[in-house]
Amino acid sequence: MTKNVMDLQVLTAEQLVARTMHLLSRAATIGVCQGRVRALIQHLECVASENTLDPAIRSTSEQLLADWRAAQLEEFGQPEKPVSH
């Protein structure tokens, strides 16, 4: 598990959604880079799997996750596999 994923686990569900919205906004206003896309995908994965959130939020996150994974592949190629520690 990467440090970024571990950091996401200590957030409340609402904080996680807020950070995800922030990343989405930054991608829209500033643009994308590999790091921003990777962070956004990690956040969307967490939101989509957070059982305490409303199903509509989880469902939307799953749809956005599919879109962002496709964009990542198109823009940057196949993502690197995370290194296991």
C-alpha cells in the first residue's frame, strides 16, 4: 500500500469527497499531468468503495473512474504498477 493510499484511509468520507472534488477542479482549471491523474484515480477508487457514502456518489465515482482511467491510458499510456513494499 502506498503512502498516498494510507493517507486517504484516515480521512472522513466527507473529507475524501472534498479532496476528490478539489482534484477534479484542478484538472479542469489547470490541466492534467501524470501525477494529478494518478492521484485523482486513487481518490475516485476510495470514494467508489466507501460504503458510508450515498450510493449515487459511489456510482458517479465509478463512472468517473472509468473515464479517468481511459483518459490516463490515452494521454500517458499504460500506468506503471505500484511497487510492493
